Amino acid sequence: MKRMVGTTVRGIRAPIIKEGDDLVNIVVDCVLKASESENFALRDKDVIGITESLLSRAQGNYASIDDVASDINGKFSGAIGVIFPILSRNRFANIFKGIVKSGKKIYLFLNYPSDEVGNHLMDPDMMYNSGVNPYTDILSEDEYRKIFGKKVLHPFTGIDYVEMYRELAGSDNIKIYLTNDPRTALKYTKEFLVANIHERFRTKKILLDAGAEKVYSLDEVLCKPVNGSGFNPDYGLLGSNMATDNKLKLFPRDCEEFVYKVQSVLKEKTGKHIEVMIYGDGAFKDPVGKIWELADPVVSPGYTEGLKGTPNEIKIKFVADNELNGLQGEDLDNAMRKKIEEKSKYLVGSSDSLGTTPRRITDLIGSLCDLTSGSGDKGTPIVLIQGYFDNYASE
């Protein structure tokens, strides 16, 4: 009987990880036990994804809001313009507490109608009907309230984020403005903490070109240990999450070293060459809430060699409707398999690949892993993917 199953994805359960745990052997043990209990075999080119939080927890990669405050005080001498953070209790609230604890005067500048990942500060239709132009208009907090109301609740979280950040500041030592032009902030200070994620390099350049004297971004805060804290040399505070009311879990370090260790132990115990990656947020957008899931700086901060690159695929339905339109049944199947086997190694721009957007393999698989494991109570922070690199011609 010919093969009927292509790609399969399994969420693998794991114990609760604590600092100092031997995560390499825990991951391998969990995968091998799953294979035994569910009666499936591991194969070459399988992929194992491990969520970033497991590695951070095993590393003990945490920092307090006091550590954030210390680093902020070491970098800034005067009032700080905090530029374009996302609207998030989980991602930015504790970072903001640390900024506040530095004692510096804060000018907070928020994108509108939504932040970088799609969290809205207002109804876009209401903004349009009010005559506010997001490309040119700067709104003070009072103007924002006058136009959009004393309470503007996020439709999913029920949080008024402007109010939340004001309350976290805990004093009148903060001014809040809504704008999409970072140069607006130069009217108030010359020192800036760029708090957006994916646009941070562009935002920094705009500020520096406009005359800013000091500009740091979140990846430059806690990029080294502060008072013995955790740190991330590549991403600093980017990718961090709230751990407790006064502590942050940072994005994991040394990810590449870790994935190759897992790969090596799996090879030793199974004889199979298995690809391994660390994954965080998936790179997908919710079509209902309009929120882009990717609040981490990257989907995967570490992966093995076989996961580099982009897929190289033909569009089966396009070929079937065009080049092979006159064939049916087994003749069509055989011709399609032959077409796949003989496809060019570089299909970019070819009509045969029409509609197969060449995203990075790590972004695709990382998104699949994130959707499989979720971030709640499934308890499957390890994901096993089999057959991902197969195609219709694979036996």
C-alpha cells in the first residue's frame, strides 16, 4: 500500500523545569518515552522544537525590576523618552516598573491606533470619524481622553493600557503622548529608550539622525549581568516575560550550543540525525483580533544546520490545472511525482512555485510548534515533527 501520511506533529509532555535541571537529557528522555508509549519510530530529518521558556528556566535566566532600574541608571543621566513599547502586561509592564524605579522623569510615547503587534488603543473607525490623522497628529493624554473616552478597554484583555502605564508609574513623574513620529519626542528630552521590537533599528536611526544624544534599545538593557542577574548578550530585555510581580524571565542564552547537544545525544541513542530548534512566539497574525503573535525578537534564537534556508516547492494545484491539465488518475499522480522529483533547486520566480511564499524554515516550523504547544496548560513544551521535509513524491 502506498504511503498515505505526510507531515505529523506531536506535542510531547515534559516535567516542570527548574533552574539547574539537565534539560538536554530531559528532552531526549521525554521524546524517547513518547516514542515507546505511542509506538512510533524516530527517523532521520525529524524535527524537535523546545520552547524557549524551558531553556531560560533551566538556565535560571531571570532578572528583577531592581536590576532593570540599575542598568537604566547606568545608561541615562536625565529624563527618558520611552519610545513605542507594545501594550502588554506580560511583556512590558515589569520592564516599565524597572524604568520607573530608576527615578528618572519619563516621557512615554505610544503608537496609535495600535502598537507594533496590533494591540489597539482606540477603535480605528472612531479615529477616522474624529478626523484624527495618525500620520501627522500628536495627542496628549488629555486629548486622547477627550476624543476616545475616560476608559478605553482592550477588547480581549479588558485593560485600559494608557491608564495601566500611568498607574505603574505611581506618580506624576510621567507624561504620555500618542504619536507615530519618534522625532516628536525630541521636544521633551534628548535621551531615549527605544522599546519597540521589530522596528527598533529604524526607530533608533530616525532619532539619532534627528539629533538625539543617547539612544538605547531594549536589546541593550541587561545584555550583561547586573548585580549577578540573568542577561542575554544578543537580545537583552527583548523576549522577556513577567515571572512574578517584580521579576522577569529573560530570553534564553547559548541556544545554538544547547540544540547541538540535544542533537548529539539523540544521535548517540537512536542513530538518527534529528534537527533541533528553540522556538518562542510564532510568526502569525490573528485575523479576528488583528494581533501579530510575534512579540519575541525572533521566532527561533537557536537551531541546527538542517533548518537553515527556505522551502523549495512547486504548487501542486497550479501544475495540475496547467501543465498536467489533460491527465487524470494514476497518470496524473505519476506525472506530478516526476515533476516534483525533477524540479529545479531554485524555484524563486518560477510560475510553478506561484503562491509558495519562501518564508524561512525556522519561522514556519517555529510557528507550527507554537500553535501546537500553546502557552497555557497543555503541558507539551516539546514538539516532534515528522515528515516535514517530505513531499508528494516521497515514499
